[in-house]
Amino acid sequence: MMRSLWTAASGMVAQQTNLDTISNNLSNINTTGYKTEAVNFKSLIYQTLQQKSYDSKGEPKPVSAQVGLGVRPAAIVSSFTQGALLESSGAFDYAIEGEGFFMVRQNDGTIGYTRNGNFFLSVDTEGTVLCTAEGYPVLSSEGQPIVLDPQYQSTKITVDGDGNICYPDESNNAQPIGIKIGLYQFPNPSGLTKVGNSYLAESDASGVAINEEDGVVSKSKLKQGYLESSNVNVATEMVNLITAQRAYELCSKAITTSDTMMEQANNLKR
């Protein structure tokens, strides 16, 4: 009887993790570049009650007797499907069409990756630097901070679909200035480590970042004046929320039933 208690308890713990993940998805529905997450479950070990069994004629039956011991979360996987591109009023807002990531250098010197293209210009002693809202410099295709000469007027700076930063010439035609916003991809983006604030970090599971300029992967496109919304589907998350709640209730009901049966067994009189 104790087996059922532990098995149902493992289901409640697993569904609590599922509920936490769904709640995180719903809370980030308006987070730029957020990718929805889902819990993958895995059954626990099985206990063999009877390895071989025989029928009344002494012939072996085709199946054995095994009972499962519950469930556990195996992984929480992000879905990197394309989010909708929403028009933005920011002069330095960029959305990625494709599988690429922006590369930024964080305050501790480590490299982070993000799909959030809500950028700004920060003025320092070296010039005008393209950076994130946190002040992290955005890196170019060469892995260096994007520093613009002070002579460039910010209102005239544009970026083409390939990520080239352009400035109008004397004929007012936008011309590349030799700096390109870097876009990077990973063999397994689901293996990236989440570090918060929509930033991701490279890991052994994700593989080494691939510069799209190397020609190994298909290139992404940049759209200036747009931001990528989250790919969270509210209807799907609400269905998942109800399903998780029902599964949690069923597991708790199994525990209550097991407790009642144990109480009845303890109250048996000879």
C-alpha cells in the first residue's frame, strides 16, 4: 500500500513543476524574444512482481508482472519557433527572422545571447556604443563592441536585412560603414543555459556558437523598427494549466484513497 503513496506523491511533485513552468510562460507572454517552455516527463524505475508466470496448463504466459513507481520531470525544453514581429517605435529596435541570436558582452566579461533586439545608443569616451537596456555592448560579426564614430547622426543610422550598419552618403543613399551586427546560431539551442533577463549562455549541451558569416548555417534576416514577441500561445497554456490541475487532483485523490484503505486495514478485528 505504501507504494501507491510514494507513486502518487511523485506525480504531485512532477505536476507542481509543470505548473511552475506554465506560470512562467504566462508571466512572460509580453517579454520580447521569450521562448515558451514545456516539461518532459519520464517514468521512474519499475518493480518486478513476477518475472515469469504460467497458466493452468503449465505453459508460460507472454507477459511478466511489473508495477511502475511514479514519474519525474526529465527536462524543461524551450521551443525556439519564430515569434510574431511587432512594429516598434524604437529607432534601434531589431527583430530576427530566422534562428540567429544577438551576442552581447555582460559586465563580468562573459558572453550572452538573446533574441531581444531592444537596443540603445550609449555615449562613452570611445564613441557611441550600441548596447542593451542593461548597458551590455552588442557585438559585431567580428565579436567586437559596435562603436560608432561621433560624426554619425543617430537619426540617420539604418541597418539592412543582413545586419550591415548603414549611413547616407552625399547623395542620401544608405551605404554600409563596415560594421555588421553579429548573428550566431547553435547546433542545439535547447541546450542553452538561461541566465535571466532574456539572456542565454553557451553550454556543452548547446554546442559552440556558429557565426552566420562563416557560411555553415543559413543566414537570418534583421528587420529594423520591429521586435519579436514571445511565442507563448495563451490558449495552449490555459489547456495545459487545466490538465496539470486535474492531474494534480487525481494524484492527491490516489493518496487519499490509499490512506483510507490503510485505515480500513488497521481497523480490522479478528
